[in-house]
Amino acid sequence: MFKFTGEKKVLGRSVLAAAALVGLLAFAATPRAYAHDDPYYKCQRRIAKADYKLHEAIERHGWYSRQANHARHELREERERCWNERHRWWDEDGHRWHSDRDWDDHDHDRH
């Protein structure tokens, strides 16, 4: 004749909280995979940053400005650095790796 709905709610909430805690601990214990652990990540990021700076310099100062020429030089240096370290270079505009040293230092000169 007595209804124990209050105890069932407490028991249900306790089970739900325990399950959530176990799930949280299970995911917290898994090893994390970071993109920057990839050996090519640093090269890709440096080239992407240099490419971005070149686009910004061209947009703000013009195609053949002193700033754009400096940014082209920086991009060429980053491509050379990656090539010397990894024998690959990242094409930010094409979003792909190249395994040949086939970049064009004036690839951003075309409008």
C-alpha cells in the first residue's frame, strides 16, 4: 500500500551519476592524439603562416610591394627548410604535400 517512488528516484539518479562518472573516467584515461605530434606538423604550420603573411602583404600593400617581396622571401625560406628537413613541402593553396622540389617562387604573383 505504500509507494516508494522517492527511493526509486534517488536510486535512479545515483545509478545515472555513477554511470556518467565511469564514462568520464574512461575517456579521461585514454591517451590523447595531438596533431603536433605528427613530424610534418611544424613544417606545415610554418609554411601556412608564411603563406598567410604573403596573402596579407599582397592585399594590404600590392603585388610587387616591398612587404610582399619580403613575405615571398620568407615563404621560400620555409619551403626550403621543410624540404631540407623532410624532403617534402606543404602547398597551402592546394592543401597537399609535395614530394618533389617543384615549387614556384612566384606562384602568388599571378592574379
